[in-house]
Amino acid sequence: MAYQPNKAIHPGHTIARALEREGMTQKNLSERTGLTEKHLSQIINGEASITVETALLFENALGGTASFWINLEKNFQETKARIEKFSSLRAETALLSRFPYLELAKRKYVEQTNIREKRVEELWKFFGVNSLSFVANTEAVAFRKRTVAGVRSEGIAAWLRCGEIESKKVTIEKFSEAALKDSLKSLRALTTKTADKFSVEAQQILGNAGVSLVYIPHFTETGVSGAVRWIGDTPVIQLSLFGAYADMFWFNLFHEIGHILLHGKKERFLEFDERPLSDSQEKEIEADNFATRELIDHKSYSDFLCAGDFSKRAILGFAKSIKLDPGIIAGRLSHDRLVGWRDVASLRTRLKFS
């Protein structure tokens, strides 16, 4: 961390020494500058600042350039501000344990350092705030009261901020609701591809519709699987691999798209592996129904259920007939409690960040 001065010397001390050197009194300086003795006394005692106008007056009366006197004031104010800032940094070191600093450093979002005040400063820069107490305002959705155990709001806020930063690095088209609706079939068709292909192509398809899709690994004690919010005029979908199965990835993606198409721009939604009941539960159900409907149409699924064969072979055959990842069907059957999760585990593809 840069050198931190512990004392700011006001320019008034320099003026007092100049008066002593020249054998002048404050009254003499008043007569030479036209400034009142009271005003001069305030400057010398650090109660008033040197302005550009007074600097020009001192240039003639005390010597030195106006820039010299202006810089004295500037350096004093900067040093004073740095001392105050360092005091604020030190006061907030007690809050560090709430934030996933080491994980952020590992991901290169903040500098790796053992100096606690520097860590606070890095978090300020990362969140774009001047106090960690402001994070609850800038990422308010992360601090809503939750009933999910083991969830740390500060970690969710950090995860969301990472997504915001990454979304600004991607160039996309202007958002079009019609284009987003038209992209649904193309997105669904990607489910049969490998993760290294569908992860990139999904970003491209959504980008053409004006939607920013970013992948950010979840932080410890967040349990968050996805989020959607508008940043300016751009909807941003942010997904983690919490849960780490392809069928969950696709359901979460279509769920977030549902929020964009069904709900307002001001809404911000966070998804968890275990979702708490909340005032937005109705909208979550709507987004769930949207994802369910878009991934597997009701008639095809009903016909499959009527056949009554939920074997792996039957699931693979059904998936091939509707051109869908069999893991999505396996996940749906498990969710509907028609098969056990372990019984179809081999059909569900595990994902991981490269």
C-alpha cells in the first residue's frame, strides 16, 4: 500500500514562516494584499483555504509563484483526505470476513494482499463504492431477507458484481423481445451438443437478441444458481454451475429468459438450489412453467407418461424423438417423482468450468 502520511500541514504554517522571515506582521500583509486581518488570521490558523485569488496576492506580497501557493493548498487537502480515507479503511477492516476476498483475488478481480486496509480499498474499487456499507444499496437484491441456510449476502453481492463486470466486456445487439422469442428454438436445439459448444453458441444466440449471458462460478456460502436483471437497457442473465448438471443449466437458462419475457425491467431475480418462499414466488412459478413448457411440450410429455415406460432406453428414445438432451427428461421425471435421481444419474451430464 502507498505511503500514508499521519499529519497534514496547512499552508498557513508556511505563510507564518514567510512573515517571520520578512519581518512582517499580519497587519503589514493585510495592507499589501487588501485582505482583512481576520481573513489572513483564518488562513494562517488553518480555518480558511488559499484560493487562486489569494495565491496571486501572495505571489507579489510574499514571493514565490501563485502555483507554489496553490500547490501548498492542494497538497494539504489531498493529504488530509488521504488520512481521512485511511481512517475509514481501517474502520472497515472488521467487515472483511463477510466478503469472499480470497476467491475474488484468485479470480483476479482484486489484488492479492495481506494488508487489511488495502483489501478494504480493493473491495471499494471492485464494487465501485466508497464504503462497504454501501454495497447493500448497490446490490440490494443480494441482501433481501432469506430463509436459505448457509447463504451469505456479501458473497452473492460479489457474485453479482462479477457478472456485471463481465457483461460489459461483451458486445451485443440492441435488445429485441421478438428476437428473443425467435431464439428459443435455436437455444433448445443446443441441448444435444457438448458443453464446450453450447456454452459459446448460447451466448452468441442471446447476444444477437440483445441479451448478455455470462457464466460466473458461485462463491462459497451463496448457493446461487442464476440471476437476471436489467443493466441499463440490456437484460443480463448470469449463471453459475451450482448443481453442476446440464439439465439444471438448461432449466435455469430458460427460467431466466422467462423472467425477461414475462416480468418488468425493474425486477431483479436470484435463483437458489433451494428457493425460499418470497413475495416474488408467483413470478418464480411463472418462470418455472415457462421453462418447463419451452423445453418439453406438454403433449409430447403426456404421451410419454401414458406409455408408462421410464427405463433408460425409453428415455433415450423419447429424447431422440424430440431432439432434446436425455438428461433434461431424466431431470423432469425425477422432479416429478416418477423415477429416482440415482436411477437416471448416468443420463445427466455433469458440468464444470474450464
